[in-house]
Amino acid sequence: MTRPAGTAEPSTIGPDDARAALHRLRAEVAKAVVGQDSVVSGLVIALLCRGHVLLEGVPGVAKTLLIRTVATALDLDSKRVQFTPDLMPGDVTGSLIFDPHTAAFTFREGPVFTNLLLADEINRTPPKTQSALLEVMEERQVSVEGGRRPLPDPFIVAATQNPVEYEGTYPLPEAQLDRFLLKLTVPLPSREEELGVLRAHHAGFDPRDLAAAGVRPVATAADLAAARSAVGRVHVADPLLGYLVDLCRATRTTPALELGASPRGATALLNTAKAWAWLAGRDHVVPDDVKAVARPTLRHRLRLRPEVELEGVGVDAVLDTVLATVPTPR
């Protein structure tokens, strides 16, 4: 039986070597993408936790280039799907095709059979297609005619949406948003970073040719597998577990929110905090690890009350208040 493309081979890579390989990723991505260090870190955490990422940013901030560059630096396969109103579920997952030569139906794999799937403008496709992708994200397999076809490992979805253009879109329901491990905000570059972008393009940089930009694989699926194993061994003391629960419960009782974090959100926060601690070189989680990942892990799981939203208060501001009021364990 052949191993799916991109699936990690069994490895004896040590945790320190795996961590060093993932730290080299930031410098490699910087060859093509200026800035966005926090977004790169979020993508690495998602890969370590086998979670999916929702990227939000205005057009032109290199979201697509970022995903392609990360995939290249990790030696992973990546594919892109432009979500449109006429996109059908089979266009994403694959479908049965009749072969006149054999008089039989064969399955043609869809773009989900990859390691890193870029779902561009996911909120522009109808709920039926979004639901098909949601099943793939949750089950990591495609079901066809009663048969199950597993996806490669690793597999994550990086979905993008435009925060300023809602005409002709289908807002993602809370149940689907809750399936994303992280929501990362892709900011506009600073003046110096934007100057760097212009200098690179003036010097001949072509975003469609990453090899010419010098981007090379600096880590592999085997490194990710070793890193995941090490993250799983990160210790979390009982007071820290209580802190995680108290944070999530506080979001359910704050008067600014009509929907707080679910238990799935608490589990996600536990996993991302462990990954953050491991990347920082620790074998245990401290409160600062939880605070570092709380906003991207929880912001999309919360819903503001309409009157609070009208006042211009954002979800991150409410999370800041929660983080400031819930007692931190010593």
C-alpha cells in the first residue's frame, strides 16, 4: 500500500532538531514575504496542533504568497481553491468520473488531497459547499459511495476572508468558525516593510517563482511529526488547567458577549498553549503562554452583543478585559 503524498515517514528526529528546523522557517519565509512573523508562527502552531486557520486581511497583503511560501519551506504540497458562488462540493472534495474505456466509475481526487489547502475567500461560496469542506476539516477524509479516502498527513486548511467586503458573501456559521483552531489577522505592512516590498519587486522579485527568490525547504513532514510528538509531552499543571477553564467560562458570563467560548475552545487553547511553550523551548506551560495565544485561539469563537458592537468595541478588546480580570495562577 502506497503512502499518501506528503505523509510523514517514521522518523528518529529529536525534538531539538525539529524545533530548530521550524525556527529556520521564519527566515526562509522572509525571503519572499516581508513581515508577518506572527502569522507564520500561527501557521506553525496550527500544523503542530493539526488545526485549521482562518486568515483575515484586506486584499493585497500577500495571504496567498504566504501560504505558498510556508508550504515550500516545509517541503509540503499545497493547492489553492478560489471559492465562488457556483462552486460545488465535488469541486473541492473530488467526484466519480465515468471512464468509457473501462465502463466503470473512477474517483478523481479534488484539491483537498494535499497538505496545505488555501481556501481563498471561503465566505463567497454557498453553505452546501462550505459544509462539504467542514466535513473534510473535521474527519480528514472524503467519503464516496460508502468508501473512505483518507487525506494526507499533515493536512490543514488555511481559509481567507475579506473583512471589508461583504456583498455577495455567505457568513460562516458559528459551528463552522468553531472548527478553526486559530483566526489570524494579516495586517497591512509598516512603512519600512512596504518599502522592502517595493525594493524587492523593483529588483525583479516574481511572487510566482519562489525558487528564484531563494526559498528552499528547511523542514519536512518528518520534522513536523517529531515536533507534534514533543508537543504532546509538554506538561500542564492543574492550576494552569483551571486557569484555562476560568478564562473560557469568563467569556460566557461577560455582559459584552452573547456567545462565549465552548469547551472545544478551551481544548484548542490548551493545545495552542502547549505548542507555543514548546516552540519557546519549554517542556511545561506557563500563564504567559496561554495569554500569548488566547486572542487568535478564541476571537472567532465569540460573538459581541449588538449594542456593544455599535459602540465600536472589538472582540480583542473584550478578551483583553477577560485576561486582565481572571486571576493568574502563580
